[in-house]
Amino acid sequence: MADKLEGTTLGPFTIQRQLGAGAMGVVWLARHNDSGIKVALKMMNAGAALANPATLARFEREAGILKQLKHPNIVRLFGVGRHKGQPYYAMERVTGEALSERLERRGRLGWQEVIELGKQLCSALKHAHDQGVVHRDLKPSNLMITPEGVLKLADFGIAKDLDMTQLTSAHCAVGTAAYMAPEQCKAQTIDPRTDLYSLGVVLFELLTGKKPFQAQSSVEMFRMHLEQKPPRASSVVLDVPVWFDTLILHLMEKEPDHRPPHADVVRESLEQIEQKMHAMESAGVQVAGAKRKDRGVQALMGGTRPDAGDKETARLLRGGRSRKKKKIPFYERGWFVIAGLVVMLGLGVGGLWYLFSPPSAETLANEAELLVKRGTLDDVEEALREDGPVQTFLRHHADSSQDTPAGKRIRDIDSWARAMDAQRILRNHSRTRGNKLKVEPSSETAAKAFAAVDREDEGKLVEAAADWQAISAEGAPWDRVAAFHLADLKLTDGLRAEYEKRWKTAIETGRVPSGGLPERNVLARVESQVWRGVMAGYLGDTALAYHFFEDAKKTFLMDLDAQFIQPDRLARSLYLFCAEANRLGAPKDEPEKRQAIFDSMVAQSGSAVSLLDRARLGALVLVYENEKGFEDRVKALREKLPAPQGK
């Protein structure tokens, strides 16, 4: 097969040479024709499981989700396709070794190295979870390490979905089951905290070279995950920091609610462990490296070691002759050494205070306001981080700045950031709705918000408004989210009135504008499309109006951040307007009926003398000018119009 495929073009890729082969298929080195990027292209063997249309559909659907993952610690999925019925996928080619290979070669890894790898893995998981993707199969063999030390998380279930090897295989079962969370063992609903349990197992294995549970069968392994308390890593390797021990046990809690809430919290915990251990090591080095002459200070401070004066007094009492006292330089005298130490201690304390004292309330408020002005998803996350300006303010200035302008600003920003984080959850819900890896609500209020967003997308705006009105009484952050959505719904009512006013003005003046926004406005094109849909409805062509609105909706849905994280009020109300207009679904599209509507309207307008006739003919031109089959009709109509149309 290698000779046959070398040089073959598969979609945007050209096969170069074979990299490897196995029971599941063949891996090829391929080149992306446009960018020149080298990829690893895996082609699956044809078989009974691959011939199942449902399996292939699930494979392609999940691949579509994974293509959204763009992170330096995640192996990138570039594309999927089929070649003569055989499915393939192209992934970023990673040079280096799997973490399982490094573990096998070295036995175990030091805690410093494990922390560094763990921080990278947490960053990858946070990104995937934010997109609504749960890995479900974390283990060392799915973690690649580049020669530069960069960790790459691989295999988000792509090969697993097509793998014909079932869990009943003893070798495969134990290998996979060793990392499975209790809810996976019971086939219950999974969420990002499922990956965190597996992360705890992986960290334990990296530190000790052993898995926390040892079993001979998958059934026994499942029972251990469900019932048995995991051991401490320090019981196997003594130098594991106690805080690391505790974190792993926290990750491997049986109940998901008892684990850390998300991967970013785990990453921050790893950073804190690293800082604590470095601080302890630094203190130890300073003590061990103290100069011997400095130890004499201990005697002056109450120690038992005799100094030169004590020895001279003893000689005089014994009747001996006093020795000539050698003059000691002032900088070696005890008082000078003590004074110098006091000064150095003062400078050190002052320096530490300067370095580690919290910024002022005003500084933190200004820093937080910069995040508000930018308002991206990254800014929201930075605002909510434990070491971010909002949390730092609340830790150090919450009481002293309770009623100050800075305090009021920071609390408003905190409320905004938490509301935006809730909006992010709603965005992920909209993105993954209907997918196997859909986002699950974290609370009863979140479930109500999910339902309200679903009603908005269905165009049931009256019902959605009632839902948000009820949610507004639930408290922060959902009360502020509800206020956002209620304001959008109110603007949609205003937009509906604006279109009615625009059509009335067109009838009164005989001039139909092509849109309501300046051409330089980024929403000008899509708003003009919505306006054409409105006019198509006035003209009686409901099928064409439906298509105008549906195309506008798709344009808005291409950027869900603009819908939820950085909402443009007009964009959001236009989307809701289109959703409501199409709430009853697509009417039957009959091209012959459409032509009859056009011809009938032209006939009714006669010579286009009245302003109403001119408005109707102008609307016909704008609505049908880009419709196939109407080119000649529109051209003849333009010639009939007595005046050019404008905004």
C-alpha cells in the first residue's frame, strides 16, 4: 500500500512516505499543499466497524469539534476525509517521544519535572474544556514530549471511536481502565472533572513509576476506582512534597463535586507547590553556606563560645603576664558585625515588603478596568484568576476600601467578569448543543439559562423573556446575565418598529434604501440582507424572506464570541429578529410562484406614477437583483424606474 499511495493527493494533502503501520491502519507523512506543513496522516483499515455509517458520522462530527482546538500543548487536527471508502485524519506531526516511553526508560520522574509537565497539561485541558471538549482518555501514551520539552496532548478519541478493540479485551481493558474516573466506570455522565481524576492518576504514575491501583482485570480495576482509597505518592517515593500528595488525592476524589472545579485551579496549585519548595530550598542553601566567622556573633548574642577578652582575663587571674593585645580592625569587631547585620536585615525586610506587598487599591482598580475595556475571553479569565487584579484587591483591600470609589469600581468589575464567565458557559452550550460532548449545566440556574438561550435560538422570544425575568431573581452572576439578554430582547422590539417605520417612509417618499447603516460599518452587509428579508415578507415571498433571515443568522453564528463575550447590541438584536422571523420553520419554496409574485407586482404598479408604486418596484429590485432567473426582469424594471434608488 505504501508504493501505491506515495505521491497520491488526498484532499489538500499529498502523501510522501510511510511512517508506520499497525492493526488499526497506516500512518503516513504527508504535506499540506497550500501551507507546506508536514502532517501525520492516519488511514484506518477498512472493516466491519468502519463500514458502519453511524460510526463514521460520529467520527466526522467529533473531528469537527476538535478542529476548533488551537493550543500550543494540544496536537492540532488539520482535517478528515475518506479515500476509497477508508476514513483518514491528518494531525500535527510531533517529533519526540510519548511520556509512556520516557517513563519506561527512566522508571519515574522527579517532582520538579512532573510539576512542569503537569502545568502544561492543565493549560491544554483548560483550553479543551472551555470549548466543551472532554478528553476521556488521559494516559502517558497520549502525551507527547518534544525535544524542546513541550508537552502535546493527543488522541481526543478520534482513533478510539474507530477502534474495533473492545474493553473486554484483557490487555486493553487494564491499560485503559487504570485511568478511568468512577463515573466512567459506572457509565454515568462525564464532564471536565472526569479528566481531572485521570490527571491525578497520571501524576501519581509519573512520580512513582506505578499506577495507584493494581489489578488483574478491568472489573477489579473498576471496583478499586469505585471503592478503594488511593495511596499517597509519598508512601512509594519519600521525596514527594506533601502538598503534591494532597493535590493528587484531591484530584482522585470519588465524587466529581469534591475534585478541583477546573484545570486552571490545578495549574495554580502546581505553581504554588513549586514556589513553596523553591523557598524551602533557598533557605536551606543560605543556612548551609553561612561563613564560619559569622558564627562568632552567636557568642555575643548569648552563646557559650569564649572570646579573646575572656581568655585574657583568665591569664591575669592565674598571675600570668598579659599578652600584648593585637589590634582588631573595626570592621571585624563584634559591634560592627552586629550593626551591619541589623542594617542588612532592615534592607532585606524593606526589599521583601516592596516586592511582595500588594499594589494599592487604585492601581488594582485601574488594571482591572483595562481588562474591562478590552473585554475578550482571555481578559475575563485574567480578571478572575487567583492572582489577577480583582481577587488580589478582594484579598488585601476588601475591608479598608469597602466604600471608596476604587472599591466600588472593583466590585462592579468583579460582577462583570463573573457575568462574562457565565456568558462563556452559554456560548459553549450553543456551540456544542446536540453534540456527544455537549456542555452540561453546573447548577439548576445554569440549566434554566441554557433553556432560555435555546428559546432565543428557536425564535420564541416572548417565552425567552419570561425565562430571563425569572432568572434575574436568582442572584449573581446570573442576574446580570439575565439583564444583558432582557436588554437585547427589548432592542429587538425596537428593531422591529424601526423596519416598519423604514417601509412607511419608503412608501411616503417613493425611495427605498438598500440598508440602514453606512457602508463602512462592519454590519452593513448583513443588516442590508435582513432588510431585504423584511421587504420580501412585505411582497408576499415568505420562502425567500426565510432564506434571507437564515443566511443572516449563519453569519452571526460564525462568531459566537460576538454573541456572548463581546456582544454588539445591534448584532445581537438582528440575530434575535431573524430567529423570531423564522420560528415557524421553512415554508415551501416554489420558484414558479416567486416569478408570479414578481410579475403581478410589476403589473399592479403600472407606469410607476404613484409613490407607493415606486416603493414597490424599488423593493422588487433590491429583493430579487441577485436571484437566479430574475436577471432580465430586474434589468427591465430598473429601466422603468423614473429615479435611481439610494439610501
